[in-house]
Amino acid sequence: MVNMHPLEAYEFLRNKESAILIDVRSEVEYMFVGHAEAAIHIPWYVEPAWEINPSFIENLLKTVGSRDRPIIFICRNGNRSKEAGRHAEENGFTQVSNVLYGFEGDIDQSSRRGLLNGWRYEGLPWEQC
């Protein structure tokens, strides 16, 4: 798995037409916190027990169409997306990347996100439902 800085991931998505961005956060995070433009939501963990999504690989394959398509995973800070990426690789996906720092970034000294790094911090396109 390749780890990409948010700016690098954005440029890769812009320059590689077949690449796809998958947001693996919960539905609530995706909808209300916001998400990168064009990100497709496939949760890694599912409520209410917060267990690994048993349909993750099935949903991923339906969405991307081929195990050889370039996939970039993103989550809040890069941890869940890294787990999901490893799982995808273990299931035969060949071009898997992870967005370092995720959408919201690391926690700062005041216990807040979005002030150190991440997709939003870099000013990359995002939307909120």
C-alpha cells in the first residue's frame, strides 16, 4: 500500500482518470462532518456494534469494478483507511493507497482536529450534506 499526502492524493486523482477515492468513515461522519468531493462512501466499520463491515469487499468490488483499478482510501485521520487498504490488498486489490492524516487530520495540543494536517487543512475540495 502506498501512503499519500493529501495533496499528492488529490493530484493523483486529478491526473489518473480511472482512480477512485473511497471514504471508509461512518455515515454520520461522511454526511455531517463532510467529505472530499467525488469520494464514494463505503464504511469500514458499521453501527451499532462498530464491527468490520462484512460486505466491505463485496461493496468495494461492485463500486470499483476491477481489483486492478487504482483505489485511494480516506478516513478521519488515516487509521481506518490503512486497515481497509490492507484488507483490500489481502483480497486481491492491486493498486491501493491511503491518504495520510485523512480528512480531518491529527489532534493538536488542544484536542482539536483540522489545524495540523489533513484533506480539509490543505484546502482541498470538499462538501457537506
